[in-house]
Amino acid sequence: MRRFLFNKKTCSILFLLFWTTSISMIASGCRILQMAVPPSLQGQSLTLPIKRSIWTNEMDFGAYRVRNVQLGWTETHRVGGWIAKHVASSQRFRFSLQKGNEVIWENKCLVTRNKDVVKFRGPIRLKLTTQQKDSLHCAFSPNQESAFFWELDLYQDYPQPSQGRLHSNDTRFRVKASHKVQGSEDPIFWLAGYTFESQGRVLGAVDALTEGVVWLDRGLPQQQQDALASTSVALLLQQKLFSH
């Protein structure tokens, strides 16, 4: 990740390139990007479009309702001098997964980011992130079985895509970031969503573009569907820390 402070001439050139690219895209016909649905989910999955509140972090998809979303303060610590420093950020959040007005799962998460930053001063000012690592850790607990819970552990060491696992006892899902979109063979630069894989087969996914969609394999036991639904919400909420 790099940030530059350019002079006016450079900015003018970039501005011209931006508009040239934009006009070209409009001329060729723009479309809304959506994460590519994994082949194993096509035709046999529950497709649940996400409806988000414009005022809060609540969301609805299918029979699920995400309520009581509580985002803690983002805590940031910086160590170092003017040229090089280490920046550590973290945030805790929690939410309830409901069906109707009934709370079925209570979920708690911690998201962190650690990065090393170097600044160069000269004709062009350069701010370079030399190393960055993100992590997400969650505990998902069925409300009726408070002693029993699922765990989500997700890691990303840039520039590698994020990956991790969702597990409980002997049940495990591999969680992987996806950069594939519908209608294109080439991956995109930014995050498209995540897939949930078990025994070599993708059994769920969540689209992180625009409003988003959750896909769940129809054959999954109900508790596993609920666990993947909770995971999908946590993955979408974690972006709050990294969106600024």
C-alpha cells in the first residue's frame, strides 16, 4: 500500500487519465460487479441478497436479521520517529444473529492491523507501507447453547490474499478471499468476497461488493448454515476498521 503526494502537474495528468478511462468504460457499457459464484454452489444454493440499513450497521438476508451491532472504539498505537514507525490498530465488535425477533446466535469479534510505515521527503513525498498484517478472530455462540461455540481465525499478510478457518470440534471450513467477478476470467485488484470450503468443496460464500449476497449450500445442517451466516456478517463488518 503506497500513498503519494504529487505536484499539480502530476495530478492534472492523473485526472485526465481517470476521466479518459471513465468515458471509455461508459462508452463500452458499465455493469455492477458481483463476486463470481463458485461452480459447486450454482443451482443448489440458497441465494440471499443483503439489505443494509443506511443509518446503522444492521442488515437482513433471507430469514436472518443482524441486530444489536456494537462497534467499539478503534484503538491506534504508533511507535517510532519521523521517518519510520510501526502502527497497530484494533477494534472489537459484537452482533446478534436473529430469525424474526428471536436471537439465535451471539457473536464477538476482534479485528487488528499491524503495519510498518516509512516516509521519504523530497521533490515527491512518499509514504510507503513496507509490511502489513491483518487478522480477524471471532467466537460465534448459539444462544441456546452458550457453552458451545464456533471460532473464526482469519489472517492476511500483504500482498497475499486473506485466508483462515472456521471450526468447531471436528467440523472445519476453510475461509478464503476471492478476487473473481462474474463475467471475467481475470481477477480484480480489490476484494470481491470470501468462499467457505470443506473437504475440497465450496459450500458457502459471501459477496463483499456493493450491497452483497450470501450463498449457502442447501444440504448443510442448520447449525452450519447459521455459523456461515455469522461468518459472512463478521467479514463484512471487519471492513469498518480498514475503510478509512
